[in-house]
Amino acid sequence: MSEIKKYWKSLSQLNEDPIVKRLSENEFVEELPVDKFLGDKKNLSESQTSRRDFLKFLGFSTAAATLAACENPIKKSIPYVIKPEEITPGIANYYASTIYDGYDYASVLVKTREGRPIKIENNGTHSNARVQASVLSLYDSGRLQYPLKSGKEIDWKTLDNEVKNKLQEIRNGKIILLTSSILSPSTKQLLQNFINKYNRVEHAMFDSVPYDGILNANQESFGIRAIPSYKFHKTNIIVSFGADFLGNWGANNYASDYVGGRNPKSGKMSRHYQLETNLSLTGANADKRIQIKPSEQAYLLSNLYAALNGSSADKRLKSIVKDLKKNTGKSIVLSDSNDKNTQLIVNAINQKLSNYSKTLDISIPCYLKQGDTERVHSLIREMELGEVSALITYNVNPAYTLADNKRFIKALKQVNLTVSTSSYNDETAELMDYVAPDHHNLESWGDAKPYYNYVSLMQPTISPLFNTRQFQDSIISWAEMNEVDYYSYLKKFWSNKGIKWNQALHDGDFNLSESKYFPKRFVFQGKLTDNKTQDKNIEIALYESIALGDGAQANNPWLQEFPDPITRACWDNYITISPSTARDFGLKNWNISNGALNGSLVNIKSGNISLNNLPVMIQPGQANKTIGMAVGYGRKKCGKAGEGIGFNANNFSNSNFITIEKIEGEYEFACTQLHHTMMGRDIVKETTLADYIKDPSSGNERLEFSTYKGKLPSNKVTLYDEHDLKTGHFWNLSIDLSSCIGCGECVVSCQAENNIPVVGKEEVRKSRDMHWLRIDRYFSSEMTKELAVEEKISAIDMFSEMEEPSENPEVVFQPVMCQHCNSAPCENVCPVAATTHSSEGLNQMTYNRCVGTRYCANNCPYKVRRFNWFQYAENEKFDYHMNDDYGKMVLNPDVVVRSRGVIEKCSMCIQRIQDIKLEAKKNGDKIKDKDAQTACSAVCGTNALVFGDRNDQNSEVAKLREDERAYDLLDHLNVRPSVFYQTKVRNKG
Amino acid sequence: MIQLDFWRNRLVLFSLFILWFTPLFAEVDGEALFKSNCTACHSIGENRLIGPGLKGITEKRDRDWLIEWIRNSQEFIKSGDSEAVKLWEEWQPSVMTPFYFSDEEFDALLAYLENPPAEEVISASADVTDIGEESDNTTILLIIVLVLTGLVSVLFSVKNSLKSSLNQETQTIAETLLNEYRNFTSNNLNLAGLGFITFIILAKVGYSAMLDIGVTTNYQPKQPIEFSHKIHAGENGIDCNYCHSSARHSKTSGIPSANVCMNCHENITNGTKTGTKEIQKIYDAVGYDPDTRKYIDDYHQKPIEWIQIHNLPDLAYFNHAQHVSVGGIECQTCHGPVEDMDEVYQHAELTMGWCVECHRETEVEMADNNYYTHLHEQLKNKYGGDKFTVEQIGGLECAKCHY
């Protein structure tokens, strides 16, 4: 049987193809030309370089390169030629100024180092993440660097001459100034000069997110087109119909006032009802949240008004009506509706409850929103008819933000002269004949009158980086005014009104003594409606994300990477949809093997408007049969970081009915939190106001360990030698979960202070986000441990049900940074002692010592340690401003820019602590409480974060540590953090 | 014993003698007088500053005339002296400040003006002495080696002659050495020992070399301006803080901006050693015309690009104010005798070990600073005693310098 089998490699071999035969005989198809090479004796002998020489050269050059690397590079030290008097290198200067970009307003302090603004601090009031991030937008190299004519560079003189000539040539057509709401009294007067100079000039204002409903309603009710001022701290009951007043609605300083009225220690907390469609930041903080569809608002408000007048209430409103009736003059009802009639009903309700001049006041108006969308619509019609000869835009981007932007773009072609003053070559500017780029806020002079009787000033904190010119200076030039510049105009404007200019500029703001506005008597003439909407339609609810707002700062990488407080996703917008509606359409979210979140895609359509390939984010708390979409994304022209991210939702408007169609494919999200419930653990401890009044420590049961000495609290049980924390300082941070509204201003503040890099969407998907401070968000679940015992549900079933958030969950926010454990698990495991403990209770991280084993990150129970994967500051693949020369200017010179391969984490702003200590030593003085502040605590407008020295008996933080609400996160681990939390108290009915 | 005492007494007497005469020498130092009083307006050469250059002035005018003029030129002019009036007509309205020097001072000053110093010679001679000292050591060593070699050969020849007289086999030096070497190498233990010692030496050398990587002690780059701290801080006694003013307030000591230089050099246009060449570089930076003594309008100013000598890595945070204002450390402790340096070099190692060593030893001045009062009490209870080092208040913790 020993038959030799023959195998063929291919059919051709079997057929004995001659080529195959030749190939099998000849392994090298073509012979190597060795002979030819070696045969060339002449060349070889003439060559000076032998193989050995070559190796010598190689070895030598390697050695030389190595030696050269040991040589220190020559560093230059270049002093000023003439040092400005106010600058001492190494010492920060602070200037009071104002941020206003047509959408966000804040009075701020700008920290500058060697003449560069590097950080924004609040000047007394609350601001938001976008205001904090605006300092990075200053250094955006994507801003326009010179004036443009038809997209090409020209100089200012030519631009001015051409614009002026063309303006003078206009005979019949209108000249339109299209601007955002103008807060500046001096600019308004300045514009009047321009209006008088040329024929038929009109000034139209519009807001990127319209507020016409409430403005027009107040015009009709009280004769003033403004938003009233709200005094949330004076209320017992707050009922908000969709108004995200803690997020983006109205002014962005309501939060401090709101939290001011919710202090459990005083025994008085307002009760907050939120009736809304999307789960907003405000809804997440509400004591009771009711999901409604956008179209139901008018009906519910009518019903509420009727119920307050005695008729029967909708069952969803019963407890609200009861509470409101009990608290006349101590409540606020407000709505985000952009419908005048709906807002008239709101006015009527507040009038009925005698709230005016008690909790809200129209005689102290807020001027932040002045836009008139109707005027813009008529403007587009005029443009189409060719009645407009010139259009000058300022602070607006109508080709992007307008719902009918396509019509606007088309009509723009009918206008002879178009001039934009945008800082960016944005969607509108690129269509214009001329672009006269405006300065950034931090390079500009200005003033703003956002509220009655109050003015804040804007002053430049750096010379203009680019060849730009302030809008007001352009107007002075075009109106051929007899003024040196806008600065002297501004100074004269206020000095003439008796304002002490230098003092006002130093303080940043001042009060006027205007006579109060007396509103006309309010008579309700609106229409009530009892028209309930049909339940089967899918409705749309637009919102502005906390990160981007209206999208003006879309090219700001800090903001793009800022995780949404609710969805915790960044670098995107998406459709939010409730879990049950998602089930109806077969839409899903799922996690892939590395944990990253993926989602289904849909097309949506409303009338003739449609958007395709939209990602779906399943959002507990979203009203059924509705979808939410954030505006501010889908920018086409804004700069490298923001272009092409998300989709533009501006074409839709609220309560549009839409159809959803699921399509094939999946979408990759960058979501920074992958688990949404606390799984029955008490990570965030909670209680209700009623329980708290009975027992202040309710909900904060201290854990006790069984020892041979009997039961002992965790702080009495330890195996370790303890650090001496009584000598010197003991820095502690208290975080009040009742006060924290989750706005995330601290996250961006921390990023700016500590040179935290932006890593981009792909890296965030790999959980490589670098934020030292994150704000965890947890949803409540229907399943609880108690319920499981009661209903005899097995542990596995219980936990799997706990993973599912409720359809209308309660939400908690929890800022988590390094807890600075005094018995730290990370310190024990570092093989090179790169993380050690300080005598002041801080967990220190020494980057230059770290070798990147990441053992500490593994051992950290709070997961706050971040591994630096790449050289972000020198890497063209991470093109997020930090790698270019302009973007580097925002870096804090007191904090090292970490190299790759090291762990980094919250240092409790050690640079600030050291700075304050040095200041005290120099002055021979004690450190006063509140002098030392971390970047997060310094900007917290709601006072949720309190930092201080616990060894200072009189400090606020020492008192808070002894508060009954104080607890350590993951107390059972007994790691003894220097950061502690205060129980969340809700005022449930 | 007696002899020793005798020498000690002599020494004491001698030093007393020197101490007694030193102030006398100082008082009549014409150069110092000139530099502190005259250089603001006069150069020792021919250039015209606010006043005329003083080269050859003692030959041009007689002694009494000069004294009269220096004491009070305005009165001298009023007295009607023809030469004085002529001078006034040329130079008005610049009025020379009256100086009422003593006779000795006038002597010294005029003597100095008569024989202005020739700087180059001095520095060259200093160099020569330096080299001389070094070569001295080598010669001594060479002589010792020669003497010892001679001694060895003498001993060998003695040994050999003794051996030959006893009829024993004689060996030359080379043969002995070779034999010894053979004996030594034939033993493995010896070889191992030798290898071990070589290894230890190499390891030590290698380790030290590694430690020296990045250590740039004595780094002395050539600066864009031949600025001499010796002249400014040493001879003219300008306080460090005058130019490096931010050292007291800020983390950086600050390189003075050119306008600080101009505080003096608006008038002093002529350097002691380098004449106008180096000072002109300041004028080029700020745009100043030393002839007209005016700043040039619309001048494109360019900063002076100094080479940084003391380079701490980015990862280490150092604050001058902490050390200068709070710690009261002298600049020289870290920067060395800057007042003696013509060209500054790095004095200290600036390594972490160097920092830590100082922090271990330096005591913190806690009295009279309210910041420390409470801490001081706590430390007394904790450690006992009254004095505490920087280490004891946490000065060795990582995040005091690394963040």
C-alpha cells in the first residue's frame, strides 16, 4: 500500500503547463544581477566607501546624534524693550470686563499674564461654560485675520473707501443694519449717527434663538418689549413650562438666585415644577417633572389659568394648582413658548397670583433679548423685491440660524452692497461682498446695559492679534464721524453722564439712577384654548445645548468636548427620543465591546423640510412621541474644529409634526458616561425636605464597621499610620449636591486653569477623555432594593432591572474630581513613588517621576486619574488649538503641560494654593477664608463648591465638614477623602 | 612654642596694620570719586556728554582753576574769569553741580584725571597669573615623579650590585616587572580581583557621568551685549534688585527691560572697558541717539535677546519671591559671586539634590511673620525646639515644586 501520492499545487501543474514547469525549476524568476554588480570592478575599486566604512559612518552618526541630544539647547530670555508699568512678569493682572456675543452675556474678570488673557473669572454673578471657554476663542487661528473683498484680502483703507462710495451712491433702496440685540447704549447712539448720515437707513435686530413671544406679549400687556426680572429666591413655588432658565433660557444668571431660594438649612426651599418635553438641565433639577408635548403647553396654561379662577384642573396640574393657590405672591410661572398668546396667558396667571412686583418685575426689565423675527421676515421679502440696496450685518449669522435661511441666501443676491462684520468667514460672511472682521470681545472696548439701571463695561485685555477692527470703529469710519476712535467716544459718552470713568472701568460695572418704568395696567385679552393635541403625532422640540448654545462658538474645542450634562455625550448633536417611542420605531442604543456607545440612524421629515442620517440618542425623561434636537451644530463654515460636526436643526421649529423613518446603519457616539443608574448604591445620598427638617442627618446614615471594640464609624477604624493633618493647612472641598445644578461651568474653568488637552471624538470614544473634573449624572430607576425584597424578586432580575432608568427619572448631578484621599489607594501602589501625600491633605501627582504603569488609575475607586496618551500640545493629529502658536497662548504658565505617558489628575489647583500662601507670607498675614479658591470653586455661581482650610476653625469648609449632611463618597472604602459631599435635598410634595 | 607665638604676634600686628590703612587708601581713591560723581556728565575720554570729555584736562587748565570751577562753577563765571565765561557760553544752559571736595579728595581726583587707567593691561595680567598658578602644580608633580623614578633606579642598581657581589642572579628593572606581571596574572583570584576593581571604578565613573547629564554648572554663554556684572554690581555697587526688581515680587527675577538700562545710560554713553560699542547696542534696541541725547521718533524697537543661563526644566516650579522676600536668601547663595563676574556663569548645579540639600538645612525665619505664628506653635509642640527647617514645614513634598 505504500503508494506514493502526488499532489498538485494547481490545475495548471496537473496539465503540465510549460510556464509552471519553468517556474518550479527556477525559484528566482529573474536572477539577481550579482555578477553584473560585482563584475564592475572599476566602479567598485574606485568607490571610497567600503562596507566597513559605511558601518563606521552609521555608528558615528548615531553616536553623534546621541551626544548632540545630551547638549542643552540654547534658550533665550527676551525682556521687554520698554516694560509696561503695570506688568510684572510672573504676576497675573485682573481686568474687569464684559463678555457679550449676541447670545451670552456676563460681567467678568479677565486674568492676564504678561499681557495675555488666560482665564475668565466671574465678576460677582454666575456665567456659564461658554463664557468660560470664550478665552480660547480669542486665540482661534480660524478667526478672520484681515478684511476681505469677495473672499480676497484687501486693506482697511480700500474697504472703507469702497463701502463709503457705494453707500453714498444709493438713492432709493434701503440700507439695512442687521444686528443681534444691542445691549450697548453707546453703540445705539453711534448707530444713530450712521442712520442720519445716509438715506433710508434702518436698524433691525434679531436673536439667534427668538424670544418674540414673551417680548410681544409684554409689549401688549405692559407696554414694554422686554423680559421681566425674576426673583427666584423669593418664591415658594416655581412652575416652568419648558423654560430652561438654569440652562440657556433668558439671561444666564438665574442659577445663583434659584439656588439662593433653596437652602435646606434655612428650612425653606422653593418647590420647582417643570413641565417640559426634552429633559433639560432645569428639568433635571426640578422637584417634580411632568412630561408634556410642546403643543400641549397652550392648553395646559389655559387650563391652569381657568383652574386658578375656579374651574376644574387637568389631573396633571392638580397639585400645582393647590400649591399655587396657597402661595399667592410667592410664586413664578414662566414658559419658553414663542407664541404671543401663550405668553399672555402666562402673564395673566402671574397677575392672577399677584406675583408682579413681588417675585417678578416688569418695571425692572431685562434687555438681553430685543430681536424681532417678524422684522427679519419682512426684510427678506424686501430683499427679494429688490428694495434693499445695502445690508450690513453685525454679530448675526442669518444664513445659518434663520429657519428659512435658504430664502435669505437667495434674496441676498438681490442686494447691491453686502458687508459682514463677523469675526469668522462664516456661512453669512462668505456670501457677502465685504467682510470687515470685528475684534474678539477680549480685544474690544464696549459697554452693555443688560438690565434696568445696570451697566457693565468691556475693556480690551490684549492688543488685537489680527488685522481686525472693532465694529463700532467701522461705523465711525463709514459714518465719517469726527471721532478719534470708539474708545474716546465711549469714554465721553459715560463721562458726560457723570460716571467716574476710571473707577467704573476698574469695577467693571456701575448703576445708573434711571427712573423706574411704570407699566401700563394689565388687562388679559389673550385667548384660552381647550384644544388638546392628537396623541399620535410625533412632535419636535428644539433646544440649545449647554455646550454650544446657538453655535456661535462652534469652533471652540473646549466646548465641543464638553459633555452634555444630561446625555453626557460630546462632539455631536443627535435626536433625543424616549425609550418607549424608540421601541415603537425599533431604534436602539448599544455599547460595543470597548464600551463605546452606538446608536441607530433615522431620517426625519416635516412638510418639505427633511434631514437624513440623524443619530438617535435614547433619553429617559423625554416625553413620549416627541423628539428633541439641539441647534448650534452642523456649522459649515466656522473653522477646523467645529466644521461638519452634527447637523443643523435650525430649519425646524418647535412643535412641528414630523415623521420618522428608521434607516440602515449605525452611528458612533462619544459618550463619557456609559452607565446611567446607581444600581441601588448610595453614591449620591438623598433626602426630602420634610425628612431633613425632622432629622438633618436623614438620608446620610453613617456606615459602621464591626470591630472587637464593637461597632465603630469608619473614621475610627484603620490599619494605617495616619498622616498628621492637624499641623498647618488642611485643604478641603465641600460639594453641595443640593446646590449643584450640573451646569458644568467648573469643568471648563478647570480645563482652562490646568492646561487640560482636548483629545477629540475618537479618543473620547476610547474613554481617553482628559477632564480632571467630571460631573456624573445618574437617573433613578423604578427598581429599588426595598421593592425587590417586597416583591420577592431575585437578585439577578433586580440588578438587570436597576440598569434601566425610569421613563421619567429623577436626576442627580455629582461633580467628581480627585478626592485627595488621606489614606489613598493610589499612593500605595505606585512603583516609583510618583504619587505621594502632602502634609496639607493633598494627593500629589509628580509627572516627571511617573513612568506610566497606570497602576494608580486601576486602584483609584473614583476613577479620576487620566492617562496622557499623546503629546497633545505638539501633535498635528490633535488639531484643537493647543498645537498651534496662537492656541498655546492660553496655557497657564504656572501649570506644566504634561508629556505623554504620564498619569494626570486634579491637583486641587495647587498652583493657586501656593500662590495664595506666598502672598500671605510676603504680607506677613494669615490666609483669610475664601482667599484660596480652586478653579472650580471660584466660578461656581451657586456656591455648591466650597474650598478652604479645614484647620481654620472659622472657615466655611470646616463648618460644612461638621454638617449633618456631609458624607464621603464611597464611605465604606474608608479612604478618608479631603473632598466631601452634602446630601441632596429635594422638596417633594 | 615661643617661636610659634612670635609668628602669631607678628601676624596680628600685620593685619592690624592693613586694617588701619585700608580706609585711608579708600578715602583717597580718585577713581571711585570720579565714578560716583562725574560719570553722569563727563567721560574720561574725548566724547562730549552733558559736559565735555576730560581727557588731558589737567594739562589744559591749571590746578587752582579746576578746583575753583568744580567747587562752584556759576560763582566762578560770575566772578568774570574769561575762560570760565567762554566755557559757559559754549555749554549753557547745562549747569555743573557744585562739589565741595576736601583737599585730599581734589588731589586724588586730579591725580586720577592725570593718569586715567588703561584697562586692557590689567585684565591681561590677570590672565597670566591664572595660567602661572596652574603650571606651577604640574611642574611640582613632574619633579616629584622624576625624583621618584630616579630613586627607584638607584635602589635597583644598589640591589643589583649587592646581588652581584653575592654572586646572585641579577635582574634589570624590565625583567623584574615582567616577572611580577607573570606571577600576578597566573593567579585567577588576582585577575578576578582586578576585574572587580575595574568594574567598580568604571561603574562609579559611569554613574557620575550619568548624574552630570543635563547639569550645566559653569555654563557661560556669550551674551549679545558684553555686559559686566563686575562693573555694575561690584565696582559701582548697584543693588541686584535695582535691575532684577521682580525677584522680590514674582516667580521670575526678570531680565531688566532696556528702559531700565537707559535710566543710567541716557547719560553714561561710554563704557569702562568697551567704550561706546556695547552701550550702543542698548541704544539700537530702544532707538536713542547718544549724540543728540534724544529718543528717535517712530523707531522700530527690537528687544535684546539674552541667552538664558539658569535653565530650570519646565517641570520644576521655582519662585524667586518665596526665596528672596520670604526666605531672605542672598542672591549669591544660588548665583555665586555675580559681583565678581565679568561674564555670568552658572554657579550652582541647579539639580534637585542641590535644592533638597538646602531645604533640609535651611531654617525658616518664623518670627515677625504672622503667617507662621500659629504654625510655629504647632511645630513646637510636634517636634520640640524653636527652629524648624524648610523640610519640617513640608518643603520636601513633591507638589511644592512639581505641578
